[in-house]
Amino acid sequence: MKYSLLVSTLVFTIGNLIAQNNSHGEFVLSGKVNGQNTGYVHLYYINSNEKRIHDSCLLNNDGEFIFRGLISEPSRGFFHGNRKSQRTSDPNAIDIYLEPKNIQAIFEINKFKDGKITGSNTHAEYVALEEKHREVDSTKWKKFWNDYNNAKANKDSVEAVMLWEKNIAFYRADYRAVDYDFMQKNPGSYTSVAVLLNEDLPTDSVKMFYSNFLPFIQQSRNGKIIAERIRSAEAIAIGNPAPDFTQADLKGNIISLSDFKGKYVLLEFWASWCIPCRQQNPFLKKLYDQYKDRNFIILGISKDNKDQKQAWIDAIKKDGITWPQLSDPEGNESIIARKYNVQPIPANFLIDPAGKIIATELYGDALQAKLKKLF
């Protein structure tokens, strides 16, 4: 058994090293959509020049398509046909891991998730991982929802909430255990580094998994992003100087964090589309009105992208926000958000008059108590 495992690991590692050495090249994605012979199919990916590409292909009378492109490494793309919605659960949409190879795909209309994709080892790894996730979903998640819905049907809202809080933690733990096991056993996989990129873990845990990856995975696109996040997380530890930044406000004025030296500053990362953020705005408004004349200011950092600018402006007006607001048109790729290692939002940082971070993740009563203690 041990000998078999060693051989499998060596074959896997050598195969990935070969793929890595031949990674700069052309991919060809060809295939067919059964049940659709008109209109376009679409492919989104990052090319070898690190540009986001949206390519389209007109289906022929047999529903066939072909895409060609240059990529620098195996990476995830997004493929869809005639979409019914913009949600990732759309039946005519699917993630595909591209490699510089010939990749074949056969889809059924409205059943893209069941499509057969061959020619990409990375995609095969991704499919195997998703199958493990489905096993958790079919047991833990299914039972969880049955219990929850039964409680709601019996109009026992208290029991339903308790079941939610109890079972969601177990579900997430089992779901993550699948990811952790995969990353540990597949240190030379581009799927592993993509999984780690999307995990919300303490910095020490991220460093542990990252250090286990093979060098070429650490130097991949996602590997470099993770390395930057680790550096950012260590830089924004409580007690460290808050990283300075410069960005335009709502009126186009250029503002730097260092402009507020001598004040307590609450950096509040939010977005117009973030429901928890919007729910917190009335509470922040109350605190701001209470302390704004006592050496305190809130500085809002929006993660709305350039296409969501009007929604951001409308949200500011609707929520009655009067503190300074900054926006980076790159949205989720905001330089400020990356400096502060912000992933899920809302997120915030409390900075003292000397420019040092003194607290993070302060919400509701915790934020109110902290400000009351300071002032």
C-alpha cells in the first residue's frame, strides 16, 4: 500500500512538473452543445499577458464550437451558453480548468454541470474535488435543510434558528475538511492553490498550506496572490502602522489616509451590493454623529467596481452617509483592499491618532463599547 501511494505521488508530481514546463502555449477548447444549434457560447479566462478575455463563438448547425487562446499556466475559465441568470448556479454555465492542450467538451442544454470534459488534468482534479463536496452536500447539507424546514413548518422559529447555528458549523467543518485533505495530498496542483485562494482562514493556516505547495505552484498566479495576502495580513497586525494609501473621493478629490493623522479613523470596507454592510450603515451613522466632533472619523472604502458606480452613489444617498467615501474602480481587485487583505465584507480597522492599527472587525455592540472606552 505504501509503495503504491509513493508511485502514485511520484507520477502525479512528475506529470505536473511536465505540465508546468510546457505551460506557456495555446489551448484549444472544442466541443458541442446538444440541444442548441443557434446563438453563441462564451468563454472567460486570463491569457498569457495577464489580461481578462471574453471570447465568443457562434455555434454551427450541429451545435459545435471551438475556442483558441494563449495561457501562461493551467487556470480556471468560465464557460456559458444562453444563460438564464447571472448566478453561478445557472444550468447553462460551468467552470472549466484550461490547460495548454487540446480539450474536448460535450454539453446538454440546461445541464452544463453534467458535461463531459476531457484533455485537462487540472479539470479532472477539480471534478474529483467537487464530487467530494457533493458527498458532503448529499448527507450533512440535505439533513440540515430537512431539519430546518421541518422546524419552520412547525412554526418553531427559535428551534429553526438553533438548528441553523448548530448545524451550519458542522457542515462548514466537514466541507472544509475535504478541501484541507485535497490541498495536503496534492501540493503540485493548480486546483489546490485555487482552493486556498478562496478559503477564509487565519494567516497561520494559510501559511501552513502554502508552504506545503511545490515551488512552481507557489509561483503561479494564484500562488503569488496568496503570498501577497500573507504579507499583507502580517503587515496589518494590531500594533503595526496602518498602510497608507491615496484614492479619489466621491467628488474626485484626492485623499490619503495620512491626511487624518491625529484622529481616530475607522476604515470601513463595504459595497452597495453587500446586504450586511448596508444593514450596518444606520448604526455607523448614529456613532459618527455621536463622535465626529471628538477626534473621530469614518473613512468608507467601496468595493463597487466602475460598472457599479451609480449604485454606489445611490446607496450613499439612500443610507444618509455623510463621512468621506473612497472608491477604486477595480472593485474586488482594489489596491487598498489588497493592502488590508480584505476579502469578505464588511470589514473594518480602527486606527489611532499615531497611525497604528488598534482593533479590527468591530461591529455592533463591540464597536460601540470600543468607542465609548476611547472617548
